[in-house]
Amino acid sequence: MADEAQLRDLLLKGLAGEEAAHRAFLTEAAASLRGFFRNRLRNAPEDAEDLVQETLLALHTRRDTYDPQYPLTAWMYAIARYRLIDHVRRVRRRGVHNSIDDHDIGEADPEYEASDARRDVSTLLERLPAKQRAAIRLVKIEEKSVKEAAALTGFSESDIKISVHRGLKTLSRLLGAEAAP
């Protein structure tokens, strides 16, 4: 496994545009993270690899947030720790998950199409104010960053975050009201 200096060097080269260095960083980080998660998930080793992959994805998508003035492993393990905390909360909230392989799920429903889901989402979004609708569409559906959404709409980043939060809260209320008998 690579040490702090090697990992840092690989990440910084990756940030400078060296694709091979970034790939090597992710490979080395994965090796370190596997040990981190296996030590903490001794009762659920099958979840360790999922968390490694989630953390690698977070490291990749948030690599521009790394501040070279600070130790890389502290940043990397902080992200891993948050992933682990989220996992523990999910398990507590939902209970232990059962493998889908143990269940007969039958054939796919021929009546269902992805276009139905898109139409449902569009219908729900139309019930929101334009600002919230635009923010949710850009950030949650098109998966643009808050910064990109702000640039596209002319709103501030704070405005985008608040609009997404309020819009999702409103959608949650709307769906709850529709589901109530």
C-alpha cells in the first residue's frame, strides 16, 4: 500500500490532469479503504466493499475539495468515516438487509416504462415554484453541481441550495398528502 506522500503525489498529479496517476490514486486508496471498512464491519463484511466503492466515488467527485496544505489521508478517511456513519444509520433505520437473490421477484411489469416515471416527476415538479423547479431539475435530475446550477440560472449558490431543500420538502409534503387515505 502507498504511504501518505505517495497517495498525495498521485492525487495532485491526477488533479493536474494525469489520468493514469488519478487511476493509480483510486487503486491505492481502495486498498487502504478496504482495511478501514473491514476492521469496522466485522459483522457485515459484505457491506465493506460497497462502502469502499461509495467512498471511491466520493473521492473522485470531490477531489477538487482537497486542500494540499492538509494531510491527504485525513481528508480521505474523513470521507470514509461519513460514509460509514451513513451506512450505520441506514442499517438502524431499515434493519439488516436481505439479499434480493433469496427472493423470487417475478417478471418485469410490461405496463411500466421509464417514460411513466419521467412523466410523474415532471408532473410533480410543475407544482413547485419556477425557482425550486429549476434548482431541483439541474442539481438532482441533471446532476449538475450547485456551482454549475448557479452559473446557469444566475442565482447564488446559497439560493440554489435553499431552493433544492425547500423544493424537496414541498414535494415530500405533496407526496405524503396524496398517499394519505
